[in-house]
Amino acid sequence: MVLCNQDGVIKFLAFRHPQAGKQLVKGTIEAIEKPQDAARRELAEESGIKIAEEFELVGTSQAIVSGEE
């Protein structure tokens, strides 16, 4: 998920997918990736936005979707 603190206002990056509706940028960290690299890749894949500058990684989470293990 992408957060931006702009003038003290926290904003989330969301977009509307043609088939899936409203979406947040998110994804899986591949075994050989650092979390920051995964964030850059997912942002580019899901939104088309490519960033080169450094950013603060706030954290990661682990979630298991019903039916997955």
C-alpha cells in the first residue's frame, strides 16, 4: 500500500481497475527481493508509476487469504 504525507495529510494511492474495481497497490515479496524492491516492482506493475528516489518503508504484513496456506 502506498502512503504519502502531503502537508500533514496522509493520502493513500488507490486506482480503479477495469474488471476488479477499486484497488490499492499491494503484492508479494519474492524470495530473492528486498521489501523496498518489491514495493517498487508492485507499484510499477499495478499503477505504471516508476520511482527511483529513496522512500521510507513503513512496514510489511503477512496475510493468509482464506483457502491459501
